[in-house]
Amino acid sequence: SALKTHFKGASWANWPQDIRDRDARSLTSAQRELGDLVERDKFLQYIFAKQWRTLKTYCNQKNIRVFGDIPIYMKYESADVWAHADIFKLDPNKKPLVVSGVPPDYFSSSGQLWGTPVYRWEVLKERKYDWWVERTARNLDWFDMVRIDHFRGLVACWEVPADETTALNGKWVEAPAEDLFKQLRKRLACLPIVAEDLGIITADVREVMRTFGFPGMKVLLFAFDESLPTNLHAPHNFERNCVVYPGTHDNNTVRGWYDNEASPQDRRRLLHYMGRNVDASEIHLEMIRLAMMSVANIAVISMQDLLGLGQESRMNHPARAGGNWQWRLQEGRLTPLVSDMLREMTELYGRT
């Protein structure tokens, strides 16, 4: 952060070569020169860490677990890529050779080009995955359990040449998931991890999840298409070791989906599944009920769905670069009526 400020926001790849390449003598000199900025940033991090620890301790005292999220990849501009460039697929000038993404799927017909560097797993393996061990340990110190986003990328990654403009021309490249998690389990003992297993999930991904007992995700908004009888997201096909969501941050809200995305057939299947007609104004409540009454060990309900908000309150569009993660809960929106309803369902379905 201090160096970024000093170099007026320039990408670390465009810093002077000695700093870009982390020459020890140059870094020592820069630390002396920028000492005040470095100490300021350390202090801000200390304050945040102290406040977070207070919050987490309070939650745990109330028997509330804090569920965190680990993005599988690091942004190119991150301190991690600069500080650990050798574990990423970069060229001699520290520019990405290939970048991450996913092939075409439910969310995008041309795939998603995330643009983040991908790992040199052979280097990490030689180091016993030290960076991943440290990263996971820190997250499990800050959270009681974590979800690994795009879990399948730890089994095989969709790598796209860095000069491509879409994800169409990528290819699957295997990653050593089993070896990685054996090392993590050896070093950390307990791994309270949830695998984000949405999208293209192959048998090898399922096998890794089974081997280590990681629960996957079920999303009710995916359940009511023409494959309903066998659809893995339909509650009657759940196994206990899973986490159910009416919808995730990457989906529309339940009300937004029902009003704007669901086909007439989808809506009919949903109502038939529920066994009764439900007014659109209450569809979010019944989807929450389906999640709560399922056998899934954990049910996660977004605040937008709890409040029955429409698509204007959607959190994220995966294929869009801007306009995401802007929704905020306004004071007073969580009324006693809503909280009483949530408590009633939580107690009724044994999720206290």
C-alpha cells in the first residue's frame, strides 16, 4: 500500500525493476524512506484486526458462527501476487501468461474471463503448499468456517491465454487438490470448509469432496427446471452434508427471479412442488421454508430474500464488471415482524 501510494497508483508490474522484482537491498531502502506510510498502514490493519476480533468474540459468545469466504484466485494487483510471483504463471516481466475463467455456463454464453493469475502448482507442491497453508490458517483464525469459491479450480482450472478477450478459448489444466488438502489437514488438523460446487462439476471434483468430507452447495433457484425429478438442487435429492441457499449472491433475489427470470413452466413446477398456490408477494417466504425444512445441515438465507426484495436489490451479476456489491441494509428494514418470522421458522425446523 505504501509503495502503491509512492508510485502514484501505478501497477506493481510498472514499478522500477528492482522494486518490482523485490531486490532485498532496494526493499530495505524503500522501507526506510516510506517508514511513516508503512507504519500508518500497519496501524490501520491493527485497528481493523482488533475490531474484527471483538465482533467475532461477541458472535461466538452468542453461539453464532461466522462464515467466511475464500476466493480461489488473487487479483493481479494484489500484494500476494507481487510478493509471491514465483507461485503464479507469470512471464519474465511479471505479466500473466494465462488467466483464470470458466467456460460457457448458466451465467454467460461466452464463459467468464476473470483475468486473475493462476497457480504454478509444481512450485507450490515443492514448498508443501506453504502459501495455501498460511492463507487457510489465517482465514480459519478469522472465521469459524469458510467457503472456497470455485472449488473445482483446485481440481482442474480453466486457463485462458492472457491476450484473449473471452473465456471461450481456454482449456482445463489439472491441479493437485487431493495432495493440497492432505497437506492442509496434516498442518491444520480441522478443515471446516464448504466447497462451492456450482457450474461444471465432474466426477473427480465430487471424489475430492467425498474424500475430505466437504459439504457442497444446493441452490433452490436452480431446482425447478424440466429436470426437477432428478435435479440435485431439489430438496428431495439433498443429502445431509450440504449447505442450502434459496439463492446465492450471484443469483437474482427469489422475488426478482420469480417475477423476471422464471418461465411460466418454472413457476408452475415450483407451486406444484409446494403443493399449493402462493401469491408472488410471499414466494420468498415459501422458498425460505423449503430451505429451512430440508435435511441440509446448514441453510443460508440472504437478507434480500428475508425481506422479499426484488431484482433491484440483487447483490452481484457474475458476468458484469461494475455495479455489483452495492446493496446495503438500511436501518429499520429488519422489522420485529420479519425477525419473529425468521425465529419461528428457525425453531420450528430445528435450526436453533
